[in-house]
Amino acid sequence: MSLSFYMDENVHGAITTGLRLRGVDIITVQEDGFSGMADDLVLKRATELGRIVFSQDRDLLVEAKLCQRQGISFLGVVYGHQLLVQIGDCVRDLELIAKLGKPREFANRVQFLPL
């Protein structure tokens, strides 16, 4: 079973394209009609869809931390800082997570890239 991602709206399109070329199941916020939505709604929507959020937005980290403190469940967040992780590294690491990761390893957690 592979993991699926919900791409936050600030994610570089080349990351989404690269993952799709590698067979990773991706839905973007834009495709889902959630552009411009607050981070708490993005995290909630990803959980409803059974997907881990990938973001390059620090604000989503704040929302994930708030959920952790309040005991609100989410399927996980993977974060890659735009200036610290190259596009190719994001694609490689996210593919590894999708194909080898287990849902329990990411539930209610934040994973930082690079791995």
C-alpha cells in the first residue's frame, strides 16, 4: 500500500510533476478547489481524503503543531523548506515516503525534508 499526498498550494509544480511521473498519487489544493483556504481547512481536507499534506509553507507547521497540542488527528505533514531542499531532493524523498512509508509512521506528525 502506498501513501498519497495532498499538495499545498505553494508547492513548486515541478515537484508535483516529478512525483506523478514516478507513479505517486497526488492531488493538489488547486485541483481540489481549495486554493486560498486557511491552513486548518487544508489539513482537515487532506485528512478527509486520506492523504498526507506536503507543504513548503511554514504557516502549515504552526497549524500542525496546534492540532498536536489540541489532540486533533491528522494523517501527517511533510515539510520541505523552499530554500533548503532542492526540487530533485523533494521528489526523491517524497517518492520514498509514498512507496515505503506506513500510515502509522506519519499520523499526527511532521516529517522534515531532506530525509
